[in-house]
Amino acid sequence: MADFENFETLAVRSQIERSQHREHSAPIYMTSSFVFEDAEQARAMFADEIPGNIYSRYSNPNTSEFIEKVCLMEGAEDGFAVASGMSAMFTSMAAFLKSGDHVLACRSIFGSTHQIITQLFPRWGIEHSYADIDKPETWEAMIRPNTKMIFIETPSNPNLDLIDLEWIGKLANKHGVLLNVDNCFATPYLQNPLKYGAHIVTHSATKFMDGQGRAIGGVIVASKELTKEMRFFARHTGPSMSPFNAWILSKSLETLAVRMERHCENALKLATWLENHPKVEKVKYPFLPSHPQYDIAKKQMRYGGAIVTFYAKGGIEKGKSFLNKVKLISHTPNLGDTRTSATHPASTTHSKLTDEERNKVGISAGLIRISVGLEHIDDIIKDVDQALS
């Protein structure tokens, strides 16, 4: 693979070695375990003296291929695939944290990640603080002697707030703190946090990596040293990805670039159109000049992504009315699908946050999150227009 440098070629041509059957497409290795040639080989594999597959909870040819592709896309040395996006978020943090440690996180994060940090980690004596994305000058003072990790989303879910990766990378390295970036909304095609100083990159592969609403999965990439810690944690706690899902996700990555280009093209057109709609109070999209972090988006993202959020005039009742009236658009909490979907974060994905917590990150009662799909943009706009009207 060293001969190929372009993203699209790496995505299509990185593949596990063919078997004796000379298959063009990688087969599915639906096996729970693997056979040893002799007792010495078994001993050496368990001792990590030689590479090889032992048990599909540890590794499998399909998960290995999927991980290799994501590593090539992100510019990472190594990685580990897990059962879901939230498995990735939890493993990427819990593998390094212990009682007495402190996590500094951006305030605007996914609802389940918020629950891990605020409800589960305190049970084990792990402290946390939230920093405001729009107040970068306050972050350094919030780093404590026991701060072990900075965790961020950029763009954030659902409000599409952005953090300057170059700035936060330098801050984390200055203080010797691990920087963990949830890169799910951007995907490796639009943004590569490791290039800016991040140490760990996490993904919900369920979203754009799959791209068709078929499979659940997560993946974490980092240096070999950090991955060794995460692999130990995951190997013994068991959040393994199934070979079948890994096969699906690896094949999906072959079309990630072309899909994301259409997603982003449609999203920018929809966001621009929404800005001029009389029943829309505000629109947020990273590549709109009106976005407060537009310059950051242009610096570190290839395109603006596939997510558009807008605030409907009329608050929660107008938001409910919109979702009840959509015809083409799917009303579902998932995102990253070929099919355009919409959700109301305040009552679904972020419903466990208090009103105060939602208000601090701009998740108002009237906010609608649209994951813009691959349908013709005229049909998407037509459905949004009739639902608003």
C-alpha cells in the first residue's frame, strides 16, 4: 500500500491477503476462533511474540482489514475496532483513566458521552470539568495536576460547534495531556485530528463510515503504544466488533469519499436555502460564512460535513410540527445515512441533559438536526419547505 498516497485509492485497494481461492472481494471470516499449527505457535501467539489470529474477540481478518483502512485514512499507526460508537468513546477513555484522574471535555458533546463522563465515571472517582467552546481563553486554567485527558467533539453533536485542532493540540501537548477527538461528524475524509496534535481519534462507524444504516460499530486509532493499552482493555472487557459488521464497514469505506462529497454538496445547498426561509430563526453549518467558527472550519476541514442544524421560529411546537409533517425525510435518531433524516435533540438524543445543560450548549427546544442524505437536493428542499409551511 506504500505506493498509493491518495485517499480514494487507499480506501478501495487496502485489503487483507487473498486466500487460496483468489477472491477479488474479501471473504467474511465468520469464526469464533482459529486453529494453531502446534503447541509452540499457540504459546508464542498468546505471549504476543508472533502475530496471528487467536480468537475473534481479540482479532479477526475482517476487523483487521477495517482497522487498517481507517488507520491509513487517519494517518494512524494502529487501532482497534469495537461493537459500537459508544464502545469506542468509553474504551478510548476508560483504558487510560483511573480513580483520582480528571477529564477536561468540551461542553458540547453527544448525550451518551455526557452520561459516561457525568454519571458513570464519578462512580470510580474520575472527575471532570466542562469547558466552553466559545471561550478558548479559559481552557488552560482548567487543566489540573491530575488532568489525564482532554475529550472534544468537532464539529459537535448537534450544535456544530468547532474547536481549533491546532490550538487544542498544542495545549494538550504543552501540559502532557492526552487529546481524544471524536471525529464522527467529519469522518477521516474531511478532517484528520492526528495531524494537528491529537493522540486518539474515535469514531462511531455506525454513521457515515457505514453510510447506509445497516451496521453498528466503532473504531479508535492512535499510536502503537496507546493502542496497546486500549487493546488490553478491550480484549478483557469484550466490546468486540463482529466479523460481519467489519466486512460491511470495510466495504463501505471504499465509497466514503464520493458519498461525503455529495452529502456535503447537498448540505451546503440546504443550509444556504434555510438561511433565507422566513420561518427559520437561525442556521448553523460549518461552511456558511455566518457560522461563528467559519474560519476554523475552512482551515481544518475539506468540506463542511453533512449535518445542518436550524432553529425553527415557534420553539418546540414548531419543531414537533416540522417532524410530524416531513414526508421524504426520515424521522429517526440515527444519522450518516444515504437517506436524509431529521431529529429533535432536546427530546431524544440529548433528553437526559437538564434544561440548563442544554441551554449552555445551544440546544434549544426549537433546534432541528438534519443529516443530509444523497437524494436530489431539490426533493430534500421541497420536503423541508412543505414541513416548515
